[in-house]
Amino acid sequence: MTGIPATGMPADAVLAALLDRKQGDRDWRRGRLAVYFYWLDEELERVQQQAYLAYWTENNLGQRAFPSLKSLEDEVIAMALSLLGGGERAGGTFTSGGSESIFLAMMAARNRARTQRGVARPNIVLPNSAHLTFDRAAEALGMEARRVPIGADLRADVAAMEARMDAETVALVGSAPNYPFGTFDPIADIAALAARSGAWMHVDACVGAFLAPYVRRLGHDIPPFELNVPGVTSMSADIHKHGMAPKGASLLLVADAADREWHKFESCAWQRGPYAAYTTQGTRPGGAVAAAWAAMNHLGEEGYLRCARLIMEAKAIMTAGIAAIPGLGILAPSDLGIFVWRATDPALDIAKVAAALDAEGWLVGRQQEPDGIHLHLNPIHREVAGEYVEAVARAVSAARGGQTGRIGANERTY
Ligand SMILES: Cc1ncc(COP(=O)(O)O)c(C=O)c1O
């Protein structure tokens, strides 16, 4: 076990040790990962870093002390609401990430149903392609998560969801899009079902919020998923994904700001005085808010459209190139920059293909069902789309020639 060093290291040595420690990590700037990061260019990176540093130690819990942070947060929420169909009554909360936004939405749904409908044993009904963070939230909140198989079109089966509902269903969920396939669930139909039953309807747009509206403007067919769809109660929208902000930035948006009260904690039950929070965090990094504000203002609609164009071009190049390689196929449909490819030739072992790609330095995301390879593209992939297709072709030849190892189940990457 390593203890805290008895004497401190000089500043330069500390930084040198950190940079040295990173040597073995994957180089995300070269586009060799299609998971975990979002990157456009060095200029945006500089804007993010400097904005974060400008507020590097300010605590966003202390908005009395730092009113500028409150104004930045309000503007971030207002910009998102105007993009995502928020009306006069809409509101939002800045959170640390998609998982926190989703946790708060599920907590609000439970609390509302408990107060208004006396629900004692709450459940949520969701398509089985929804992010597992819903199950984690349900477990922590004492709710049952009822996962319903999706249809052959890789979208939520609304009739099957309805069949799993009962008087204690407090929330319905739809993804815009889901992470495994990149498909949009029929949000309008799920929301209509929620409106009929009195359930809270949460749209998980962690991936789609800051990309889908721009992909739609490029002419692609994106179904309505926004807050103005009748029956939608809330939406998780990650700025640290396609909003292009550094980590620690998501929003929980609500169609009616009054619904924020259902995820508010408030108490005076200690000596220090009243304490209230709309998030699960107490102390909150001011840098995350400043950097999100900076990314949104630096990119503007023009910048987001550019990101959307680069991603969709990368996807077109990759999917056409991979589909042309004998023995491989693209799983369809997929609506944004997420897609899955797999072996259509039973003689081709996808695990060997994955191992060969990994050996060339591409971090492989293995899809469990169907057995395949998952990519979640960001703008940097436009530059490497052709290289990736060539690497896949080489990996397939290596796998067919038996010149590679296998990536085992325990090495599956998220
Ligand atoms: C659709 C979807 N929802 C929720 C999440 C969870 O977000 P986070 O990792 O920011 O907590 C993710 C993360 O990839 C996601 O893709």
C-alpha cells in the first residue's frame, strides 16, 4: 500500500510523473477510440481548458458568492431549452453527467407518484436497449426496473411496454437515441402512453440532444423527441457528449419547471441552518459550468452543424467501406453516429477480427448482442474513416488467415 509521501515532490516532478504515467494510454486525438471522448480540434480544446481554468476552484454550490456562475448556468440551460423544444414553463438543472440527470429524473418520478398517487412499490418500464444507469437508479431508489424487449426494428415496442405497466408504474423511458444501436425509440407514442396513464415520461437524449437537431437540419430523418412532444416530462441532455464540453456537464430538462421540486432535497435538521439542493452533489465544480458555456458559445449553431456533418460523413464512409468487405455487414437501422458491424459469414470469427484491430491500436468496443463491434463516432473520426476501413479489411484477412488472437468476453469494452 502506498502512503502519502512524507515530503512533497517539486511541482515540475509531479507534472512530469503524470505525463509519464499517461504514456501507455490510448491516443484519443488520433481517433483510435470510438467511445469515451468527443473532440473537434485544438482550438475548441483550448477554449474548454481556459474556461475551466478561469473557474478552476470556484464552487457552484456557493451561488451567493459566485453569482457569475449562476448566470452562466442559467444561460446554458436557456440555450439548451431553446434548442430542445422547451416552452415558457420549461426549466432545467445542471448536473455532473448523464447518470446523475437520469437518477434525478427517476427520483422525481418516484416522489411525485408517491405523493400524488400513493404508490408504495414503484416500478419503471423501459426498452431493454435503454442505458443500464436506469437500473442502477431504480435499485438505489427502491424501484423495480422492467426491461421490455425491443422490436425487430431495434426500437422500443410500445405495445409490449404497455403490457408491462400496472397501477404502480411511475415512469416510462425512451431513448433518443439508445447507446447499443443508435436508434430513436418512438418517443411520441411512449409519451402518449405516459400521458394516458399518469406516468412520468423521461427521454434519454444524453447522446442525441446536441447532435440530433443538427443532423435533422442536414436533411436526415429524425423523429420528434423534444420537450414539446405531448406527454414528455423530462429529458437528460449531456453537454459533455455532443455538446462538446469537457466531462462533468449534463442537464436534466423538464417541460414544466414545477417538476424540478420533485428532485429537490431540503432540510434544516442540523445545527448549521437550511440546506437545499436539486442535484445529488453538494460541492459542484464551477469549471464544468464555465467550460460548457464556453463550448456552446464558441461553437454556436454553425459549429454544431459542422460537428454533425463530420460525424455523418464519417459514418457514411465507414458503413459503405465495411459493408463492401466480404463477410461483414452493418446492423440497421441506426440514426446518428452510433452503429454496429458484425460478421455475416459464419466462418469469420469476429473476436479474431477485434483482436487484430486492437493489435493495430484501435480500441475495440465489443457489442454483446448481436456479437459485433460498436462505434460511437465524434468529429475526429471524419479524418480517420478511410484508415479505419483499411484496418478492418486487414483485420478480416488476418482473422481468416488465423494470424491473430482473440479478445475474450472479459475484455469487452463499453
Ligand atoms: C444513452 C445514454 N444514456 C446515459 C448515459 C450515461 O451518461 P454518463 O456516462 O454521462 O453518466 C450514456 C453514456 O454513454 C448514454 O449513452
